[in-house]
Amino acid sequence: MKKIDYGIDAPHVIRNLIIFSVIGFLGPIFFPIIKIGPVIIAISGFLWMGIACGLMAVWMILYSVYGKLKHRDRILNMIDWNGSEMVLDVGTGRGLLVIGAAKRLTTGKAIGIDIWNMEDLTKNKMENTLDNVVLEGVKEKVEIKNDNAIQMSFANNTFDIVISNLCLHNIYNSEDRKKACSEISRVLKNGGVGIISDFKHINEYRNNFAQSGLKTKILPASYFTTFPPLAILKINKL
Ligand SMILES: C[S@@+](CC[C@H](N)C(=O)[O-])C[C@H]1O[C@@H](n2cnc3c(N)ncnc32)[C@H](O)[C@@H]1O
């Protein structure tokens, strides 16, 4: 029986943190002192590394399992919905935002785009996103497409709302991130609203959108519900 599952973000980062945590805990037990020639290294300090990495891994898992649902509500509550909007979720993954948006629509439509990088989210496949869409009962209002944020297939001024969570930092060079911001500006209608959430480059995105003539406002991260802490950038196309 299939169950709704929005995946665990950055699984390789969590795996590495767990490995460092185990080394940090077990190292001092099995090798309390390492001798390299005349140099003696006491590795009890590794314990702190183990504790820190373990806490970060747990916090990241808690974000993926519980925090991201709260974070989705925070993002979607920032929009004045009338139910008829055309919505785009950039880097939808397993459909977290696009499904949340669709639940606020009546006659509108929500489109989620992604290129489904497996290293960014567990079981990141279009079929799994479509399963979530069906399980959440929003099939009639959602479309999921394979489309790249840096070169979208949509016409100018298509969307009333563009939302995106933890996607743009996965575009590794700043020129391409700039293209993605310019694509978001292009497909947003005049009078449209965008909410971009990410844990880094948020000032860079703000400058990119400002250069495209959009009004921008950064809201602080919630350290309680998100880890890494996710800042929110609100953009308005005037
Ligand atoms: C960490 S996941 C977040 C997924 C979802 N937004 C969420 O909050 O659960 C990042 C997503 O961005 C997608 N992504 C990365 N680069 C992209 C690009 N250039 N165009 C579209 N999607 C991209 C990845 O495939 C992945 O699904």
C-alpha cells in the first residue's frame, strides 16, 4: 500500500554526518591516543565532532519528516489566495509545495517542474511525485513536468504565483542561478508573487530579482522548524 512520502532532503549529506558522528564517538573509545613518531595526539576532542555531526544529522531528518510540512504552511500562508491562480513550483521534488498549493485552489492549476536529481532527495522520481499527487487527492488540479529551472518551457507572464523550496542552491554556478531567477521573473505575470526559500545564496537571488525590476523582501529563517535554516525571499512583479 502506497503512503504519502515527501522524501529526505540531501541524503548524502546526512549519510556523511552520520559517518563523522560514528567516527567521533568510536574513535576516542578504540584509539584514545594516536602516536605518529614523537607526536602524540589525544583524540578525545573528536567526541565533540561526533556530537555535533550526530545532532545535525538528526535535525536534518526531523526537518524532512516534520519541519518541511510546517515550512510549506509558512510559505503558502504568505500568499493571499483566491483559488483561481496559476501556480508554478520550481524544483518540486516529491511535490511538497505543488500539492500544498493545489489544496488552496478551486478553479486554478498548479504545475510542478523538476529534473529529479537523485542526490537532492530520496526516491526522487516523477512517478513517486505523481503517486503523492493521487494520494493527496489533487490530481485534477496538478500537472508535473520535466523542465529545467534555468530554461523553462513556459510562455512569458504565465503564472500568478511561483514558489520554490531548497531548489536553486542545487544549481552550482552563479550564472545558471541567475538564469533561473530570470526565468522565474519572466514566467511570473505582472502583479504576480513569488516565494523562494533556500539555505544559501538568498542575497544573490534577491539581487538577481531586483535587477529584473522585481520588488524583494527577505524574511528570516525559522531555526525551530528548518535545518539547515531556510530563509524566505518574497518577490513581487509590479
Ligand atoms: C532538496 S529537493 C527539494 C524538493 C522540494 N522542493 C521540497 O521542498 O521537498 C531539490 C529539488 O530541486 C530539483 N532541482 C535541482 N536542480 C534543478 C533544476 N535546474 N531545475 C529543476 N529542478 C531542479 C532537484 O531535482 C530536487 O528535486
